[in-house]
Amino acid sequence: MMAENNGVYLIRGAAILGAGAEDLMIRDGLIAARGADASSAEGAEDATVVEAGGLVALPGMVDIHTHLREPGREDAETVETGTRAAALGGYTAVHAMANSNPVADTAGVVEQVHSLGRASGWVDVRPVGAVTVGLAGEQLAELGAMADSRAQVRVFSDDGICVHDPVLMRRALEYVKAFDGVVAQHAQEPRLTAGAQMNEGTVSSVLGLAGWPAVAEESIIARDVLLAQHVDSRLHVCHVSTAGSVEIIRWAKGRGINVTAEVTPHHLLLTDDLVRSYDPVYKVNPPLRTDADVQALREALADGTIDVIGTDHAPHPSEHKECEWAQAAMGMTGLETALSVVQQTMIDTGLMDWAGFARITSTTPAAIGRVADQGRPLEVGEPANIILVDPSARWTVDPSKMATMGRNSPFKGRELPGKVVATFFKGHPTVLNGSLNTPYRHPAATAAGAS
């Protein structure tokens, strides 16, 4: 723990984006000085010093795809527990998906989630609004009202359920243009995945489990990029999982279609071969795919075809996972392991450097979600949303020690590289020495406004 001070911190000797070591001074929630000037800047004599030799300084991570479960599913996660997990994982902003109970399909519900996030104070919580009423895929939700609310929603998704009606999807894409919004599609043709239990392929045939074909994802992505081109709107593809999906997105970007895409950490590392264990911790939507798909996803993330990391953090009560495979819920936790998995699959393999890491985990997701004060460069005058990472650290994943309520981590028992040492949210250290410190408290004068 660090004692509260006047809000002035001197981060000494951090490698900025993995490059040369420099000092950073934080004051009044902003980066007040950088480099040689930091130790002599105004207020530096009163600063709390954070020794950061050997650590990498990065902009706070932004998750475009988080399930916080509240309201209504507090047995799985709450905004408080989920945002604690996010801060420990190096996040300073998360987008909370709409499949709560009640569904976040009205201004009232998204404002509730937004208020819970502000009260928590660990990260910036940006609610995602549902595309359709009740996620039923029959009628557009109150998109404009959610966009105009205090939550200022800009991302809309029926995640977990595909907007399968092409007319409804077209109307949603047209509607969000009015306020520069984006539709984030869960690409899954439901008629091709009825009863599916895992990736359709060699392993599913051996195990006798109903297969989830790659074409179920790819056909929806192909349709939706053409719809986005037709109406000249923004489309975001959630949790891309197949090599074929990569090729469709690459083709669409080559034609200038305004499409972005995400990949989860687990789809960068794990394959369907793990399902041979029949351990439901590996049951997820979309399913774990083949090693060829994993390699294609890594290459696409490296070359920019896939834009960002989205954790798809999906905590479940233990009884929903510790059961027979066919009855188990789909989903995995991910907020506290994302940085390490991306370091292992992208940084340590040489496919990407730390500047690229900042692009896919911070700058670009903030731009997609239109979060103006996140994903900013570590320069003087910018908001002090900063994380310090020890890339040489090694740790073994123990879900029982995590802040999330979910114990369904597919990385249980694995040794992973890299560890978040500190997280600064709006200039306040929410995490220090790898442990939770104290949450940020919004000034009373702005408590009723948008963060």
C-alpha cells in the first residue's frame, strides 16, 4: 500500500513503450513532465517516488469486450469485483457488455451500469448497449436514447446472440451513424450451430461432440462487411476465431470497408485439442479452434488485420462450470491474464513489440469505443492512465487468488510471463506492487456528470 499524498507521483526509470528509460511525473491526473525535466518539475520535491527500473510503462489497457454481469447476475460477477480484476490486469477502461438482467437495452439500465462503475472507481466503465430489445433479435433497442444518456454509449452489441436478421442488422448499422456509433457483432449463424458443443473438426469427430463449423462465423462476417459497405457505417467483429474469418476481414479492409475486429487471448494460445479432457473450463463461444487457426490469428493481429485484443471476460458461478460438458456454460475469465497471454504469444515470439502491444490493447480499442481520454500517448499534458509492467516476471495462474468472482480460468496452473506492477487511473494508483491500492474517487463537483 502507498499512503495517500497530494496526487503527485514521480515514476523513475521506466522504459516507455519498452524503449529508453525515462522519468514521468504525474500531477492533477495528468502527465506533468517526462524525461530529464520530470525530477525538477514543479511539485517534484513533494512527489511520491515509484521506482520503475526494469519495468515497461504503457498506456492503461482498454477492454472492448467485458462481461461484468451486473445488474441481475451478481452470483457470477459484480461491477465492483470485475473492475478490481480489470485494474489488477492493467486495465483503466472496460466496455461492459449488454447481456445483464435486465438487458442493457434502455437508457436507464446503461446509466445504472455507468453509475456503478463511477462509484467503484477502479476503472472507467463504458456500458455497451443492446442492439435489439431483450437481445431477442426482433426490434431495435433504444439506440439513440442510450447514446444521448449520461453513459454516452457508442458501442452496441447483442453479444452472445447474433443479430442474424440481415434487415435488422442493416437498420442498426444505419441508425448508429447518427452519433458515430459502432455495431459489434457476435458472428454466429444460429442455424449452423444448433446444439454445437465444440469446434467442428477431427477432435469433435473423435469425441462424438456436435461440431461448430467455422463457416457459421465466416458467413455472418461476410454478410455484415457487405452491409457495412452498403450503408457506409462502422462494424466491429467480436472474438474472431478462424483463419477464414481473417481472410474475409483482410479482403474487406482491402476494399476500404470500415470494419474492425478483435481476438481474445485464449484464441491466441489454446486449441480444441484441450477438449479431449472434457473439462468444461475449455467450453467457450466461439469455440477453441485448431492450431492453424491460432497461427492465422496471431499473424493477423501482428499485421493489423485484427485490430485489438478483447478479453470476452465471462465469469460464471462454479456450479455452471463444474458439471457435465453438455450442461456447462460457455465462457472463460480473462481480465487478469490477458497481458501475460498476449506477451507470451505476441511479444515473446517476436511478432510484436511493446509499442504494438499498446496499439492493440489501448490506443485502438479506445478509438473504436470513442473513449477520448483513454489510449492516449505517454506525453506531457495527457491523462495519466498508465501501467507499469515487469516483463521478466513469471507467475502461475491460481484462480482462487484472483479478484474476479469467476474461477473459470482456462490458464489454471499455467506459468505465464509478465506481471502488472502498478496501474494509474486518472493519475491515482489503483494498483501498487502488484496489489490493489485504493480506488479513484471522482470529484464531488462532477459526480453527476459523465466520466
